[in-house]
Amino acid sequence: MLQCRSYDRCSTIDVRYPATWMHDLQYNDTITTVSGYLSMNILSGKHIILGVAGSIAAYKIAELARNLTLEDALVDVILTKAAEHFVGQATFQALTGRPVLTDMWALPEDGVVGHVALGIHADAVAIAPATANTLARIAAGICDDLLTTTVLATQAPILCAPAMNPQMYAAAATQKNIATLRQRGFTILEPAVGRMAEPMVGKGRLPEPDVLEGEIRALLGRRSGPLRERQVVVTAGGTREPIDPVRYVGNRSSGQMGYLLAALARDYGARVKLISGPTALTPPPAVTVIPVETTIQMRDAVLAACVDADILIMNAAVADFRPAHALVSKIKKSGESGLILELVQNPDILGELKEHHKLFKVGFAAETDDLIANAKGKLARKNLQMIVANDAVASIGQPDIQVTLINADGEITALPRQSKSQAAAAVLMAIAQRFNERAC
Ligand SMILES: Cc1cc2nc3c(=O)[nH]c(=O)nc-3n(C[C@H](O)[C@H](O)[C@H](O)COP(=O)(O)O)c2cc1C
């Protein structure tokens, strides 16, 4: 049985988009939901127009169309005439389960005149690959085919992912068209740099499908997510404190939880800065990543990012101590004697933000003993709004984790043992709830 509690700024519960993942997220038979955002999956139930223009990169969009469909989005693919030279309708039809659209003269008139209906009902329009030609025509306001007409008729946010030969991309005309579209509020992605279809390397490649999906999620989140117009800073990973040029004092943090939280905050509509210690993870798309190595670097980056921030999620495993002196030359083994390292205390990052009262601060406590008591102590000492307590011994190297949320008002919620992505979803949902209650 799923009970729902609303926590959005508006007070009604909107159950338009129940999503399958919710069945995994319930705890104690109760799931707290954000009104209008029942689904953490921002793609669920969203109507997305995928405009595919005539570039050799069009084949990549088949995977994007498939992934969006698997995430419960309704994906309508529009192929330009040139795109049909590169990819076939049958591919997209099979992957999306919906008819592929190519001709504005052959659309059903379902209450609204067909050629504008798609644009009117869309939640987001993504043109990928966007050719130089299509960018030029949109910039000029030309609407002589279904894609350009849809773009002109829509109020939905529009994303363009240019893909073309590097010289075509750098051409003054293309750059001017891109600038014009940016000025009109279009989100235009930078092409990736790499090997092109023709034997040359340059800037002009279409970003990979997972990057495009992340950008579409951000677009949808900024339109309707519970943290839209908010600035969220997330720290992740462990810091490294140099001993000498090749050795450091570190910890076992993988950074996974912080990266998941950053991606989810993006889906919720926030502008996200992810301040990350070294990890083996791929940064989430549409998130600003600020790489750091030491705790002092992380402190400086966090203080700078928090000047304008609304929420700080301090998930990084920050080293409490660092070697007093980082040596410039590698330490050599000499004789039989061991090595004594002198450690000094690192700055307390959350402690330094104690007086930043506007900032909604969330800490993490990974403890080996007296978990709840230690976490409560940290919450009070550092003036946090919420702390996520995590049994360090039970979590290390495990795919599943069990965390307990403790709020400043004393409410304690133990979440079940679950995957890191489920736990991150529940944690971010609770943060959004508490933040929006406070902001009301
Ligand atoms: C093999 C081939 C590959 C092409 N690749 C691209 C490309 O990657 N990007 C681009 O802007 N144009 C590319 N073009 C040119 C466009 O297909 C052409 O400008 C076309 O008119 C675009 O029409 P559309 O914008 O309506 O899809 C390519 C043309 C050919 C023949």
C-alpha cells in the first residue's frame, strides 16, 4: 500500500505520472512525494519531440530514442527529408512504438491543426543531430517542413545538438545562427571533439546518447522540477592529502552516492555544481564539475560555490587530517626503520559555513560506532538541517546501503537497505521536501 504525502510549495497531490520506480522506493509503507513530481523519474510521461536532421551522426539517436522510451517518455521522432538518407523510419517506429513523422501534409488533425499539434503538446524538443542547414533555417524563422514548423509553434524548451564537419561548425554563418538561437533561449550543446566520419579530428561530433539524455532531463527539470531555479552544491568522492609526489593519505569513498545525488538534483531542475575529489566515475551531463584533490582545495571550492547556493549536500569523504609537510621528493626506504608521519587537522568545511543561515545544509556521517548519537552530535555542532547517517563498516564495498535520515527538528527516518541509486533517490526527495517546506 502506497501512501502519499505532498510537500511541494503548492499543496495538491498530482498523480498524473506515477512511475514504476516508485514501487522500489517505498519505505515503512510510506513514500513522501512532491506534488506534481510524483515520479523521481523526470522523463516519465513526458512528451518529447526528437528532431533528427540529415547528418551522418543520426544513427546515434536510435539509442537515445530507445532509452527515453524505456524511461516511460512518449517519444515522437521527426525526420527531415535529408535524415531519411541516413536512418529509416522503421528503426525509430520499432524503438518508440509510435509512428515516425516526416510530412506535415500527412498528419491527423486531432482537434488541433496537425502541423502545430506536436509543438503545442510537447514538454521538450530536442534536435539531434542539428545540421548547419536546420540551425540556419530555424534561426531565420523558416518553417517549410514539419521539424521547423514544430519548433516555431512550440512553447516547450528546445535543445539543439549541432553535429557537422569542424569547418562547417566554425563557419561564421553557423556561429552567428547558434548565437541567435542562444539569445532566444535555446539550449545549444557544444559538439564533442574527436575523430569525424571523414578522416580528420576536430570539434563537430554529436555528444553520446547518455549525454543527450542528461541534457534533456535537465531541460525538463528546469521546467517543472521541485528544485527549479535553485542552486545546489554537491561534494563527492574522497580527498587525497599528499605525503610526497607519488603517495597520499586517502580513503575508500567511490563518490557514487554524490554523483547520483548530483544527477538527481539536476533532474529536479537545479543548477548543480559537483565538487569532486578524484574518482573513477563519469561526471553526470548538464552538471558543472569542479575537480579538487585535497581538503583545502575542496574547502575553497565549496565556500566559493556556496555564496549563491540554496542547498549544500556535503557527501564527500573529507580527510580530517593531512600530513604536516608534503615532501617535494619521493620518500626513500632507508635501512630497517619505519616512518612516522605527522598529521595536522584539516579545516572543518561545514563548520566554516555554520553562520550561512540561508543555506540548507545536509551532512553525511559515516560512522563505525554509535552511529545515531554521533550523527546527531554532528548535526547540532555544525548547524545542519539534515544529516544522513551511514554505517561505514556495513556499507564499504557493498552494492546496497542502509541510511538513516535525521532532521534538525529531531525526526529520524530509517530507510531500508537498498541500492545506492534507490537510497540517493529517497535522500534527495527528503531534501527537496524539507527545503521547500522551509522556503514556503
Ligand atoms: C554523407 C553526408 C553527410 C552529411 N553530414 C552532415 C553533418 O554531419 N552535418 C551537417 O550539418 N550536414 C551534413 N550533411 C549535409 C546535410 O545533409 C544537408 O545540408 C542537408 O540539406 C540537411 O538537411 P536538413 O537540415 O533538413 O536535415 C551531410 C551530407 C552528406 C551527403
